[in-house]
Amino acid sequence: METATTTTGLAPVFSSEPARWRVTWWLLALLPLFGQTFHYLSTLVPLWALSKALPVISLPGVLRLGGEPRFPMTRQILISFAWLLLVPSFAAVFYFHEGFFTSITAQVKLLPVLYFFSFLALLLTLKPTLGELERGFLVLGVVILAVLIVLWAVVPSDWYQESYVIGQSPFFSADNRGHRIRMSMYFPLILLFFCYRRAFFEKHAGYLFGVVVAFAVTLLIVKTRAMVIGIMGVLLINTFAWSRMRTRVLLLLAAPVALAALFSAGYLATTFSTDASTGFDTRRITILLATKFLGSEPMRWLFGVGTISSTSKDNLIDYFHHFFFLADITWLGIVFEYGLIGALIILFFQLRGIVFYRRLRKKVDDDFLGALFDYLVYILLISFFYPPTLTPGETAVILAIFAYIWRVGELDSEPDDHADLQVHHASLQAHQAP
């Protein structure tokens, strides 16, 4: 495997050499799978099936880590995965009378947590530079945005489905929000956060245009309320953190008015609506049924009650005689299945990446790594609408990149004062954008 040429005084991972196409093509081919881009797009059967199988297919790659010293966050992720896999599986045996091996299949959604190890092994094999990783993510973000815009322009109205089978999400759907295309926005949102950082600090109109396009696609084509809330939340937090005191005061005064205006127009006006068409009644009844089932028993609240596997002949809808989806009630659904302890474990999985980035940033101040950090904040912001258990691979990949840069960049053996690296690497970033 070819290795990037180093820059004087820096590890090869910080090389400013042009991107190696062989490494770039591997990243472009594999990143969408590790990023769970096709995980819920059952319309694209081959890619959907490959995405579902990848956590198992890629697992043997973990052997690549055998000769390496233990990476940061490894212990926490292993313990977290074991707890979240086993405890609710045992709970389901008692509360839903599931067989243990049947109930353990209900936790297949957590398998992408193991991408921390398999994707880390891939990184150690390819040895991409930070610039090559940045290029891979940003190119994929641009490609997905372009595909969505083209589909929005050419797909006829009769392709959009107004009704569909429970548990399935069609690629093209129509509801009270109008025509929308369901698509994972993992890479486009990281592109958006990256462009916003560059636009803010460099006052560059090209990057601001990238922010506008990515946000417009999310708002007008994908039409997911949680995404819009998450994006606005991250941008407001960053703007407040990066601005001077006078600007912060103006932002505090203007932000509520701007947000009120945004969420009073179109389908966003129904974000906090209690109208039946928004599904509020279904979620309210689900909350009542879930809390009633948890009852007053501390053990149920602490350790959870598990769930019924999709491989069982019955499901939660049959059990409760009502539309009952744990994802609809987000953190209460997580507490229902994994307990308060499990909910804290899932929360700490996200927070560990945020805390580790703070440590990493002291040594490498990079806009791409900052955009990955922004995405972790985004996941927490939308977790009240969209539980992080649905796509844990997104976080796992980001944590793997943080651990890879830390180890391969030889940052664990260097003093905290890394100003030279920050300044030098910042000067290289402008030449590495796609």
C-alpha cells in the first residue's frame, strides 16, 4: 500500500500532497456503506441488503487491529455494546416471553456500533491522509445533493407513494409535507457544517453558497423536520460560540424571531402541532402505553424490558393492540427497551466523541474534524425526534476517525502545546477542498 509523503515536522497523515486516487476511490466506494446511507432504502434492494450485512461482513477486518496498542474509546465501546446487546435480550425473555436467541436478533440495529473497529481497521489498511478523508466525505456530500436535485427535477408525480406498508419507507413519498425524497443526509450535512465553518472564518461566498444549497435541499426536497431543527441548532450554537459579545447579544435578540418565522411557514408549521394528521395522537397513546407497561417497578425503568423481535410471529402492535413504534417516542422508547442505564450508555457514546474532539482539537485545529464534531452535536439535538439507535454507525465512523487521527498522527505521545501543527495544518486546508 502506497504511503503519503510526509510534511516536515508532521506525521504522514497530515501530508499536503495531492490526494491519491486509489485511496480516494476506495473511500468513495466504502464510506456510503459504513455511513449507513442505504440502511433504510429498501427500494434499492442490493445496496440495502449489503448495508444490512456489512456489520457482519466487515467484522473479520478487526483482526487488523490485533497487533496495535489499544485505541482510545475501545473499552467504553466494547462494554457499551455488550450491555446494550445482552441486557434487553434477557429482559425480553421475561417480559415478552421471547426466546433468548430470538430476542437477541432484535438488537441487530446496534451492530453498526462495531464499525468503530472495522472502519478503524480499514483506515489502518488504506492509511488515508486527513485531506483524503476530507475529500471523500465532501465529494460524497456533493454527489448526494446533486442526485437529489436531479431526482426532484425529473421524477414524475405518480412515482410518489401516498400510502405504504408499515415499517417500510419508500424512496419517494407524499404526505402532509408534500412530495419528499427520503435519503440519508449524513454526508451532505457534514459538507454543510464544513462549508459553514469555512464561510464564517474565511468570509468566502463559495462556501456560503454550499451551505445554502445543502440547507435548501434538506428543507425543500428531503423535508425532514428534525433535520432542519438540528441544522439550525448547530449553526446557532457555533455562531454564538464564534462571535464577539456584541454579536452574541444581537443573536440572542434576533434568533427567536428568525426561528419563529421559519417554523410558522409551510410544513414546518406543523413541527410542534398536536393535529391528528401529524401523528401526535399515535405518539401520545404510545407514550401512555409504554409508561403504563413500565409501571412503578424500578427494575423495569432501570434495565428496560427489551422488545419483540421482528423475527417473531407477533410484534409490539399486536401486543399492545395499537400502533406502537419505539422510535416514535425517542428517548422514552430507548428507556423502554434499554432502561435508564442503557439510555445513559447511549448518551455517553455520543458524548465521548464530543469530549474526545475537544482533546483532539488542542492539537489539530481542522475544519473537517470540526464538521464531524458538529454532526455529533446535531445527533444529540435531533435525538428528541430521531433516536440515535437507528443509525449508530454514523457516530461509530466519526469516533473511528478521531481515534485514527490521534494514533496515526502520533498525538498521544506529543505535549499538549501543538500550536505549530495547528497553524501549519490550517494553512494546508485551503488547498484540499474538493
